[in-house]
Amino acid sequence: MPPFFCLRETNAIAAFIAEAEALPAESVPVAQALGRVLAADMHAPRPCPPQQRSTRDGFAVRAADVAAACAAAPVRLRLTGECRMGQETTGTLTPGAAWRVYTGGPLPLGADAVLMQERALVEEPPLEGQRQHGDEHAGARIAALAPCAPGENILAAGADMPEGALLAHCGCVLGAHQVALLAQFFSHLPVRRRPVLGVLSTGDEFCAAASSPFDRPENNALLLECLATALGARCVRLGTAPDDVESQRRRLVAALADGPEACDVLVVIGGSSGGKKDFGARAIAALPGCRLYGQDQKVSSGRPLTLARVGQTTVWGLPGHALSLALAAQVFLAPLLRRLAGLPNDQSAGGSAAFLHARLGVALPARGPAPTHYPVVLRQGAGLATAWPVAAGTGKTVVLRDMKGWITVPGEGPETTGGLRRGAAVRVRLFR
């Protein structure tokens, strides 16, 4: 037995995860899309802005009309209209006229410049009676005190984004700024369906009426539920089943893709030590149409995993040992959930997977051709933190408090040196 706890990867596990495909897309209201994985490239369906807009409070003018304006010799224009915010403007600016406009507001047809209000004076008509037919601008004029170049203080139609501009690419995790951008154009967005994880705990000792509430397996189920939530998945607890193949099989059948509690991934906790009275693997193998991927993947001494698929449902048999379950869920189950959610393997629902650099406290040999994963405790010191592997054979749950992540030792091969030396720089993947 190695002196440190580890999980060894196998070709069957790698192939099992690699076969998983992203779940189908669904349409959700844009306000509910935060943190979801976009299922298609999104392009602007129209130019932004859709028509030219003012970038200043002032007056829409024809640049030619005010070309000679100066403070000593103002150019006077008739004030004939106003572009109100939030309303479409269909009017046309005629020669010798000006319209009142506001920052971000539309402009009338024929306007090619905006004169800032600081460079103009409004001259009201001398007599109130000159305003007829409810026209509040009748008789009013402005005195332009400066010239205005064509295009000055104007945002042209499509200057922000032309029609067809890429807004967000397929596979990105939608953040707040992306949701806000897309909401300018769309009421609903196509996103990948969230994976549904079903968790079944097993064991006669947890089903007895006299069991202490502190001995029940809810802690393990809660660990998986929290991990699923952190990855943007939804978790369904399927309860606790006794050590009976048929009882466990019935619970699992109900959670298959066509069952009343349809799940994309099923995890059976417990019954994975390879003993003759361990029923989890047998119950999985008894599922209709079950395809096993090498039963009892010996990734850890005495704690093999069971991998299977039933139609579109992925089924895992994971150990009930707290440390084994915690590490297997992070190293193996999390990548599967990410693939189903449409995320690349190095990302979580919140972005890049968290890691830090540390020194290795002890030498770790390679353990065969496949990578080996070691949970580690981090101890701070001068400079880099030091990563210490967790001792093998521990049954204490206090280790869940102390271990912060895991490191991976590459397998033996023509380009590897056969392990990691003490003091080597390592990248510690942090638990979610």
C-alpha cells in the first residue's frame, strides 16, 4: 500500500468521460440566463444604434447652416421641432431650422451635426400669440455661437455594432455584462440544459430505525449536491436503499431517462469495496440495457469504481468512504458534469478552474502509466505554500477540513521522469 492516499486514473474512466456529449439546448428568458452556457453564437439582429443618435444635449442642425457662426456674428435658425427620448422621430430637418435633441436621443432626417447647447442661445418669440395650434416652438429661434462640423456629436447608425456583429459565442458562460448586452436584442436565449444528478445512498446500517442521525449518509449526498450546484447542475436525492440488489435497482430504474425522476447522471454511494456483500455494482449491472465500462475500476486500494451507461443516463458507483468520495467526485465526476453542461474541462460555471502554485513537501513516484491524483494539505510559509499529501488509511473525516485540493503526478512514459521530487513546483487544483 502506498504511504499516501491517491486515486489512479484508468483508460476506461478517461474514455467514459470523453464519450459524454453536451446536453440539448433549451430556451430561457434572458433574465434567467446568468451562469448558463450559451448553446449558439449570438449575432446582432439589427444595427446598434438603429438610427443616428446625439451624443450631447443641444440642437440638431445642418452643418452648412452654421458654418460661419461665431459669437460676434451668430447664425439664427428657426426652432421647429424636438426629438423626445423614447419616441421615434419621423420628421425632417429643413434648411435654416434646428431641432432640440438630448444625449442618446434620435435625430431627425436631414440633420448631420449636433450643436452643443452651451454654444447656442434660445430666443423666445416676442409675443406669446405667435405660438399657434399648440406648437410650443412656434416663432422660437436659436442663435448659433460657433460652427459645427458634419458628424460632430453624432453616433451614426450601426457605429456601436453593425447588424450581424458577434455578441457572444457558443459555449461561453454568460456573465452579468453579457446578459445585459444580449438583453438589448433578445427576450430569450438558447442555453445548454442543466445536468441533473441523482444520488442514491446505500447500506443496511443507514436504514435501521435505531441508527443515530449523525451516522446517516446525508453528509455524502450533501457533498455531491454542493458540488453539482457549484458546477451549475441540479441534484435530486433518491434516498437511502438497503443492501438488496432489487431495492437498489428499483430506485435507479425510476431515475433513468424515461423514469418519473429522470436524471442525466446517477451516483450510487457505498457498496464499492469489492466485498461479496456489496450490492451497488450488482444493482447497476442489473439495470435494463446497462452497458458496463469495466466493472470495479481499481483507482484506489479496496475502493473500486463502477462505470456504466443506460441509454442516455450515466451511472457511477462511488465509495462511501468520505475521502474517497470527495476526491473521486472532484477528479472524475466534475469533468463529466462539465462536459454535459457544455463547458470545457478546465472551466467551472463561474469561469476558469481555481488553482495555485506550491512546493511539494515529499517525493512522489509515478504509479504506472496513468496519472495519479493525490489530495493535499497546504501549509503556508515563506514564499510558496507547501503541499503535503494526505496519509493513506485515514478514516477520519477531519481530513475534509484540512485538504484544500489535489495534485496530479503524470504516469510513467518516454517523456516523464518517473514522479515528482521533493520541493518540485506543483499546481494544486482547488476543491470547489
